[in-house]
Amino acid sequence: MADKTFVAHALPHAHDATSSTGLFLAGFVVFLVIALIATMLAMQWRSWLPGAEGEKSMIGGVKAAVHTFMSHIP
């Protein structure tokens, strides 16, 4: 008889969610620091960060930039 093994590849792992959250937080902190420094220097930072061009608030712009950044990661 043939040995049959079942491997579930479609099930998400807790490690994937943790690494995704960690990557989001790291990107958020980096982009927030860029936005804060540029704001203190009275520079127009929204054009620097992809996805942040149309946002009114700093946090919304940073969040949009992080989501755009994360969509380019495989």
C-alpha cells in the first residue's frame, strides 16, 4: 500500500501573522520618524512617501505609506 501524507499548505501560521505585524510596526516607526522630522523642518513630506499624497493627517499618511510599502513585499 502506498504511504499517503496530508500536508495543509493553505492554513495560515501564527508566525506569518506575527512577522507581518512586526514588519508593519517597523515600517510605521520609520515612516513616522521621517514625517516628524520633515514636519519640524517645515518640509512637504507627503510627496516623499508613496500613498500618503492625499491624506490630511500625519498618522493617516504614514499608515497609507506603510500599507503601500507592504504591498510591494512578496
